[in-house]
Amino acid sequence: MGLLSLVYCLTEHNVVKFVKKVFGEKEIEATLQRLDRLTQDEARTTAAETLKVVHSLVQGMREVMDGEQLCSTRNSPSVECPSF
């Protein structure tokens, strides 16, 4: 039996059975569980990085807004407003 005829004979069901025989069902299950954990870890890391960026942007906006509020109170001569 040649390689092409072997590939032709392998249906989806046979492929699954073949892979389970070659690699072992427990090894495949363990690999899938590890992949799932890695995917979840990646999602948590991405969420944390996104939150970090958003927090930084909000802090920057607060600083700008606080600076504008200081400039709008022109009652005090000691406050210098930057000219743009």
C-alpha cells in the first residue's frame, strides 16, 4: 500500500483514531489542557497590559485637566499658565 492510498483511506474518524494510537489519548488530553492554560494566561496578560495602558492614559488626562483648572483660576498672580 503506497502513501497516497494510505492518505486516501484515512477518513476524519480514522485520522482521530490514528493520532490517538500514535500519540496516546492521555498525552493529547494533557497537551490540550496545557494549551488551554497557556491561552488563559495569555488572555490575562493581555488584559493586564491593556488595563495598564488605560490607567496611564487616564492619569495623563487628569494631569492635563488639573493644569487647565489651575490656568483658569487667574486670581492668583503666582500661577503661570503655559502659552501654546
